[in-house]
Amino acid sequence: MLYTVLCYNSEDEVAAWSKEKDDAVLGKLAVVGKQLKDEGKLRFSARLMYTTAAVTLRPGRNPLPIVDGPFAETKEQLLGFYILECETLEEAIEAGRQLAGPRESGALEIRPMRSVHEGSGL
Amino acid sequence: MSEVGWIDAALTSARPHALAALLRYFRDLDTAEEAFQEACLRALKTWPLNGPPRDPTAWLIFVGRNSALDEVRRQKHHDPLPAEHMISSLEDTEGALVERLDNSHYRDDVLRLLFICCHPELPATQQIALALRIVSGLSVKEIARAFLVGESAMEQRITRAKRRVATADVPFDAPGAVERAQRLGTVAAMIYLLFNEGYSASGGEAHIRLPLCEEAIRLARILLRLYIGEPEIMGLTALLLLQHARAPARLDADDAIVLLDDQDRSLWNRDLIAEGLALVSKALRLGKPGPYQVQAAIAAVHARAGRAEDTNWAEIERLYAALEGLQPSPVVTLNRAVAVSKVRGPAAALEMIGPLEEWLDGYFNFFGVKGALLTQLGRAAEARIAFDRAIALANTPAEAAHIRLHLDRLLKDSTAATKAPA
């Protein structure tokens, strides 16, 4: 089963991290990522740019509204994600626990993938 | 990572919003600052025990406001302060607060807080120092170090500036569209100045002061998050990111300046460039070009060139021409002339900068560019005069050293020429 781990945090807070702190957190996450990769669990991971770089399309109207920014203004923003292959939810939670280790705030949402479209690369 | 790590980052990131809201509540900068300070002290005590509140900013505003009100009451009646446990569980009250305080509620407050630092009677460096103290929350010591002045001198400067802005009459009503746009422009200019103070220091030994650049980027990002559809704020943020991306390549091991053409582009920060490019594309598709967007677009052309010789100078010249139209200034024309020299040769560029001398006769870069163009044309004697003038106008030792390099090269070439067999 494929699981997505969606990583949320306040981007204002993350933007206030010192470079040392940012490097330290990413360094620790890289170690966890490598380990998950070696165990055959990690399929893909990415850090996203801040929501200020986003544009949002709102289908249903013509012309299509294209709005600057994320789809909703929230306290915490989607800042990155992992795609994991795990046998059970317990296994996914255990992987999530490891990914939570180097973080001190924010939230990790584990969402099983409903279907993977053919030829989409996973 | 220690607990203090995340608390520090949370307090730093909450500061502009929380302080701005407290200022609106108390209408007095000192009271607002004290209230915020008090709230931070309590956060340091209670957050490690209870974990972070759901909305740190709302928590700090709530606790700061109450503690300042307590202080007023205490001075009146000498009542004891409320016990810690009374403020350590704020979930219910906080919940109600969170409903009301999304980003749009902070928008004009944070802008006002930044705007009052930009009092027109304050010289630019004092505006910057004040913003660093009030909005960023840097200590006087840190600011003094960044500006390379003594702590007590900086303390005095900030105190005086604060007194000046305290009497400024910045209304607390939500500004109208025109006023808001004016405030945004003023604040954007201050953030750009702050960045430039770090990017090309106006005095002292260090040529680049990275912390000032980083703080400018953080403030630009905060402003952009609040005004997410403003093309010029996108442009400003992109410009700062793209310029800052080159910082690791701008000085060599001996702190000598490395010109854009000679920089090791593998040292450029790819993440910052990617974000800068994303913001430039976002801004330009809105079809409302402005000076920051055009400057960011120019920086983007450089960032896209894998090697110096791949630079699309014709595009850069076109963009500088657009910038001249939006914001005519001799410095813009000087920069355009550099692009012209690459596209049409040094003679055309020299002709272009001729009329600028009357405006730029105190400007280091003007004589640096003039000397370089004269050198390319083989007019060594005139080039030397221009370079001598540039050295006299250099703002930092690195600038002077860079020009001396040109002079040494001239000297070597002329010796070589005299020694060459006829």
C-alpha cells in the first residue's frame, strides 16, 4: 500500500529558522530518508517552496480564476511530502514517527493513496 | 535540537504580527513592546511545560495584552500578579481568538508597524536600524555590530529615532487603497535599503553583511505573505532572493570582489534562484510591471545563464531600457550602458555614459565602469584617471582593492607594450 506523508508547519516560523538550524533539521531528515530508502519504503520525497510561490486555479467558472497564493489561508502550510510503500498502517506510522523525530513543531498527516494512475511514474 | 530552538523561532516569527496587534490595542509603541516582552517571558516558562499553543501569535497577543493591563492595575492597587497556572491554560479563550485572527487581520497592522519605522524625517540608516529593533526584534548589540558602530552610539540613535516616530501621526483606521499602496511602496523601499546595506556595505571593513540581507529577505517574505497578489512585492522578494543567491561567489578567499562575469556559478544557491525565478514568472504574468519586477527580471536573466558568456545581454539591455522608462535615473542608464557595451561594444557605451558624469561625479561605480570601457578601447591614460577617481570614491577596502587590480593590469599591459619589439 502506498502512503503519502504530508508535512505541515507554519512557514513564517520555518522562515525564521537560522541557516544552521535549517541545515541541521534537513541533515537529520536526510539520514531518516536514506534509511527508509534502504528499507525499500521511501518512493519519493520533496520539499515545497513557500506558499507565496503558489498559484491556485478554481475550476467551475469561465474564464478560469487563477489566484495568487495557496488554496486556503491556514495557520500551517503544506511544506513538503513523502510517498512511502508500507505493508500496514502501523508500518507507515512507524516511518512517520521517524520523520517526526528531527521536527519540533508542525504536523505530519499520513494519507493512504487511493489509486495510482498508470504511467504516473510511481 | 533543544526546546529553546523552536520557541525562539516561534517567538521571532510571531513578533511582527503580535507586536503590530498590541500596538493597535495600546496605541503606544513602548507599552506594546513591553507587553510583547512580558508575553515572551511567560512563553519561555509555560511552553516547555504545556507544549506550543495552537496559535503562538494569538497566545502572545492575548497574554501580552493581559499582562500589560495587569501592570496598569497593579500600579493602581498593588494587586498581586495572577498565578502562572491561570494563564497557562488558555485553550478556550485562544480558540475564540484564533477564529478572528487570520492573516488578513494582521495585514494592515504589520504594514503600519513597518511604515512607522519609515518616518520621512529619519535618515535611511535610522529607518533600517529602527525596523531591525522594532519589527525584527534584534538586540541593540546585534544591530550595532551589523552597522559596525558602538553599542551606546546605536542605542542613542535608536532611542532618538523611536522618540521621533512616537509622535508621528499614523492613523489606526484601516487605510484606503491609495494610502495602502503608498505605505507598501515606502516599506518596500526600506526593505530594499536594508538588503543593500548588507549586500554592498556603505562603509567599514566588511563588504557584505549577510545577516542584514537575510533579515531583509525574511521581512520581504512576511510582507508578501500578507499581500500575496501584489506584483511589486513579488518582484522585490524575487530580486532579493536572486541577488542573495550569488553571495557565496561574490568574494574570493581573500575577501576580494569577484565580478559577475568571473564568479564561480556552481557556488550560487540553486534553491534561492529557483524560488526567485518562480516569483518573477508569477509577477510578470499579472501584466503590471514595476521597477522591482524589472530588476528581478534582469537578475533572472543572469541567474539563467549557466556561464557568463551565455548571458542574454540583449534581453538585459531591453529590460534596462524598460526600467529607464519606469524609473529614469543616471544609475539605471549607467547599468544599461554596461549591457550596451556587451551588445554593441565599448564605444557606444562610453558615448551613452558621457552625459551622466555631471550627475554621477561622486559615484564609485561610474568611474569603475568608465575606466573599464576606456581600457577596452585602449585609452590607457584616460582609464587611469577614471580608476584613480574610483579609488578615491570607494566605500569599502574591497572596492578599492578591486580597482587597484584594474590599475595593475593597465600598468602591466603598458609595460608589455613598451617592451614589445617595434
